[in-house]
Amino acid sequence: ENERCGGEGMIVRLDYVDEGNGHVLMSTLGGLILDFDLNTQQATRFEDSCARSAVALALDKELQYVAASDMHQHQICLFNRETTRKIGVHDLPYTPRPLRWLPGQKILFVGGFFTGDLHVYRFHPEKPRGEQLEELADAVQVGGMFRKIQYDAKSGMVYNLTKCGLVRVDPKEAFGLDLAQPATGKE
């Protein structure tokens, strides 16, 4: 296990998500996802992990899904937050890095790190692994070295941080997404 984590007693953290409830989810170079309790200062591993590296994380707090991008394997790993089990793996033809769920809508934005493309998927948890992410429209070019995606619920805009700077994308204009129609509950 030490080899996966970077050496004796060392874990290389790549990304984190503050759950807002005293817990922080952290991803590691070894593909582990850790639930760090800020009160007890203890970390608990997710039951499952990514194959090589979980470079970016996204949490849908409403539906309790976690997405992790594995740049080395060109995959998105999907987890159930409550059980910490992997519920899906989706192979991609590009190198994913940043991720962002639209809360409660089963919509996942994924950025191609090198290509600079912003992709949008609908998550179908009821489908078999590898078939759970349905790409909803052609990707939109926002700039290479794609690092972060942020959704602003008030304006409905998606903001993307790349080597080109901060790029705003209107999901309705770019992808035909009507964000006023949320998906219903977990399946």
C-alpha cells in the first residue's frame, strides 16, 4: 500500500472537496479517495478506488455521487458517496481532468486537460458500467491545460479555468441544456 501512496507514511493529495459537514474528500496519486473528518483528524478510505490516480473530484451533495478523473487511464470513476463503493467506470478518448456535477441533475461536466474541450454527460446509474455516461452534445473548446470547472447556479453559467484564462460557457447556448428540468432522485 505504501507504494501506491508515495512511500512510508506519505500520501500525495491531488484534489479535495469540502462537503460542508466537517468532512473533506481527498483524492490521491495512488487512486485512493479519502474521507477526512476535520473533527477527529482521521481519514477513512473509500471501499473502492480508481486504477491509477484520482486527479480531480466532484461531489453531487444532493444525489450523493462522487466522480473522479483518472488522467493516466483516461477514465471517469463514479462512486456512491454513502457506501463509498465504485458504481461505474467510463473510458474516454481524451485525458480528463476537471469535473463538475450540476447538483441534483445527474449532469456531469468533464474537461479534456490537453484538448481543452468541455464535455457534458448525463449519468444513468441504472445502466451497466461503461455505459452510464451519455454525452449530450458536441464538446466546446475552452482552452488547453484545463484545470477547473465551476457552475454558478444564480447565473446558470459554467466557468472554466484554462491556460487561456477564465472562459464562461452558457450551457443552454453551447449544449442546448435546459437546466430548469432537473432529474428526479437516485436510481
